[in-house]
Amino acid sequence: MTSSIEKLFQDYKKWYQTEYVPKIIKVLGYEDKEEFDEDFGLDPLADLEPLNDDELQEIENQFGVLPEIYKTFLKKIGVGLVWLAYDVEPIDQEFIHPDEYIENRDGAFSWLNSENEKIVKEKGFDPDKAIPIYTNDGMNGWAFMLTQDAKDDRVFIFHHDYESGHPLPDPMSFIEFITTLFKEARDLSPKLV
């Protein structure tokens, strides 16, 4: 049986291959799909690698309890690059590998002063219990999840260049995050992270 998370990824892949690729090939002036495939890939999910149970256990031993939906995602979909549709050309984004959690978390929080830390903690976000699960191409925005409760699947978006004066907008569920990510890609305007 296909999980809801797998269906979201399958639907996005189908749309990317059947609707986006034929259009963007013309826009970019490629001769054929093979030429486009060399630069971007015809499968937007080809670089994603699922993790096994031992790897998941290692993550939980090091970082704490993973939300169940995220564990399902890691086992069924995986980590690595994903190509998001964009009006100019596809852009690569990354579902972060656990080996890179600490480096990405340190990079994201490197500018977090005591005032901002107070704000994020008031929103229920504890940086010490957060793992970065996704980052954008410029690595100035991340999506984080907390590792304290298997049922807590909130995703927090974190930007270095936040404009509102608050570094953390309201969280969304993991399914909402993926749904929004792919909706923005279909609208050719990825901006969530």
C-alpha cells in the first residue's frame, strides 16, 4: 500500500516528467530530452536515497525521537537532491542527510542572538532539539523538525534573511510542508524555503 507521502512524491514526479519537462525544454532551447537529462535529469527524485532501519536507529540515538511521518519519509523516499520546477530552469533543493544535520544546524543558527532565541522558544521551537531536514539552493533557508515526540510532525521554516523581525513563521505539518513545496514548484515559484 502506498503511503500519502509516497503519493505526493509520485504525483510530483509524474507532473514534472509529463508537463514541466516538455515545456521547459522548449523554453531553454534544448534539442531533446537527453540533452536536458544531462543537465538536470528527467527524474526530479532520482538522487533521493532511502535510509534503512539501522540508519534510522543511529539518528534517533544521536538526535532523539523522530516524528513517525518523517521516519516513513526517510525509509520510503530518502535524502538527497530533488529538482523543483521553476520558470527559468529547474532548481536543486536538498533533503538533508543525517551526516549533515549538525553542520546545517550550526550554519542556520550561527546568527541566532538571545532575543531571537527567546522568540523561537516562545513558538515551541527548541534549537537544541531540532534537526534540519531540508535546505534551499542558497543555503539561507532551512526546514526543521523537532526530535522530542514521535507524533510532533511540525516543520519550522527558518530563514537567515527574514524580514518580519521574527525568524520563524508559524509551523506546518510535514505533509503540509511537502504539499506546499510541490504546489509552489507547479506554480513555478518555489519560495517556501
